[in-house]
Amino acid sequence: MRIPQHIGIIPDGNRRWAVQNGMEKQDGYRHGISPGLSLYRTCRDLGIREMSFYGFTVDNTKRARTQRHAFTAACVDAVEAISREDASLLVLGNTESPMFPPELLPYTRRHDFGSGGMKINFLVNYSWEWDLGFQKGAVGPCLKTEDVSRIDLIIRWGGRRRLSGFLPVQSVYADFYVVDDYWPDFTPDHITQALEWYSGQDVTLGG
Amino acid sequence: MRIPQHIGIIPDGNRRWAVQNGMEKQDGYRHGISPGLSLYRTCRDLGIREMSFYGFTVDNTKRARTQRHAFTAACVDAVEAISREDASLLVLGNTESPMFPPELLPYTRRHDFGSGGMKINFLVNYSWEWDLGFQKGAVGPCLKTEDVSRIDLIIRWGGRRRLSGFLPVQSVYADFYVVDDYWPDFTPDHITQALEWYSGQDVTLGG
């Protein structure tokens, strides 16, 4: 089976999952941490070399405060959980805003945890405008996420078929796979199915 | 029904269509011109305000010369056909390369043809690197496609689920609809189905 080198992860559907399960919307986020670890282990065992994980965005911080607190706490917990595994971990996002959790500042330089290995890029308070330095049609001078490679496969949970601002430059050639289940209902089968589908796609890079 | 303001069109599958119909690969492209006009008229009648059409890319020009000649000729014909309709037409792409067809140079400034109306952006010898001024992690200083608005809905023919470098900045929030049929088999029904699907999606822009 053809295995992608770099997978992008858009873990959507936390709030819809919470409502479906009789909880408050913000309660969904903490149920997304254990799926994230399970995903990490699944991908590590498959030999995936790099993963980019969509934590939260600058757009997301405009949501209700209880939700903002909940997804911020979930991202902090997730990053700390990964730091107890084997990973070459980097958190990327706009650190010059009060929305960036100070607990994650030490992770904004890439560091090998455990025996290192898989490159993990975790987006926190990210925005594509910040990434590209986009302002009134001007861009640059550099890509803030230059250290993130081209993505081969993007998997999005929660049924929506859009990138929602996720790493536009790295995603230009990515194959896009959508899982209808909500993110907290993650199972390793989702990855198996996505990889089977990916395996049947050709890679042309436009050529 | 909620109608998108701006639709992106990725008309893929011309070569596969040609092979399936017992022709040479390059013969597919000229069968894509009449579908393009039909698409234009369908969208105009629906009140779509802007369309961006993926003609060919810098990556595409690496293909066999007979194919390159065929898709270049098809793009020239398509642009000239649109210029006989009502449209505010602009051709965008890297004009500083011998791959850019000189016949299309007059169209690289936006001009109202007929009674104007729908804004049409036609990408010819386009590349996302050119668009963003991307070079070794540096970007800018400006977006070459600044005159192209944010895209609401992208429709891709030919079954592949990827952007293939299509307008990364304008596509950040776009909903992505894939038609399995090859582009030369376009029918207005494809648009109806795409719009029905789009109508059921919410618009959050990450909020």
C-alpha cells in the first residue's frame, strides 16, 4: 500500500458530537484528546513521517468564551500528552496575541521528545493570513510555516468538505478525504479507510 | 436556494475522456470548449456573480508537446468564445514565459465584453508559486490574483479530490464538490446537483 509521508488532520465535529450526546457544546473538546493520541499511535505504527494537526484558529477564538476556554485547554492537554510520546514536536501559530496559551510557548521551537521520530506540527491560534503575512492583497515576506512540508493527504472529520484555512500552501496538491463521523468518535478504521482510498489515487503534482 | 457568489471550476478528465472514447489523449481538450460555454450560460442564468476557471497551469506545460498545444489552443478558443458573450473577463497567469499564448495577452486586463456582467477569471499558465511569489519559503510582495475574490464553491470534474494548486488563497474557505464524470461530459445537471449540495452546507468562515 502507498503510504503518505505527511497527513493533515482537521478534527471537526466536537460541538455537534457533544450536542448529539446530550452535553453542552464546549464539552466536546475534551473528548477529542484521547482520539488524538490514538491517531498518533496509529500513524506512528504505520510509518507516517509527518502529521499536521489543526488545533484552533484565530477565527475560532471569536466563539463564545466557554468554548474558547474549552478548546484552548484541550489543545494544551493534547500537546503535553504528545510530549510524553516519541515525537519531533512543533507548535505553530500567532504567539503575539493574548489568545495564544502561554503554556505552549516552550513548544514553539521544534524539539525531539522521547526518541523523536515522527514530525508533528500542531497549529494553535493559527490563521492563514498570519501564515502568509496576508494584508490587503500584500503577502510575505516569508511563510511562517516554512518548516512544515507539503501535505500528501488531508483527513477531515465531521463531514464538511472544505479546508477552513488549513495550511493553504502545504495543501496545494493534497488529496482530501472526508470522514462523516465526528472527531470524538475517531477509530483507527477511519485511517485504514482513508489510506486505502489514498492508495488508489495517482500522484501527478499537476504534471 | 442559497446561491454561491463565486464558483471555482476545475475541468479535469479531458484526457481520460478521450481515451475512453477511442481518441488520442490530446483530443479531449477541444471537446471541453462547448461544455465551458454551456457552464457559463447556466451560471449566468442562475445569477452567479463570479467564476474562476482553471485553464492550464505551469505544471501542465511539462506534458507532451502535442497535449500542450492542444490545451493551449482550447484555452485560446474558450477565452475568445467568452469574449463574444456578456462578461467582465480577465485572464491571469505568468505572461513572462513562452508558454503563455500571445493571443491572450490583450485579455490580461479586465474588460467588459457585451453588456459585461458576470466576472470571469480565466487562469492560463497559472501557478500558485507565481501567484504568491513563492520562492524558497519567501512569499510576496503581493498576490498576483488580488483581483479575484474569495471563492464560495469549487466544483471539480473527473473524480479527483484535490485542488492541484488552484488559487490557494481564494480557496481557503471554499466548499469542495467533486463530479465523477469527466469534464467533456458536462451537463447543467452537475451544476444543479452541486448547488443543491452547497445549499445544505453552513457558512461559518471558521467562526
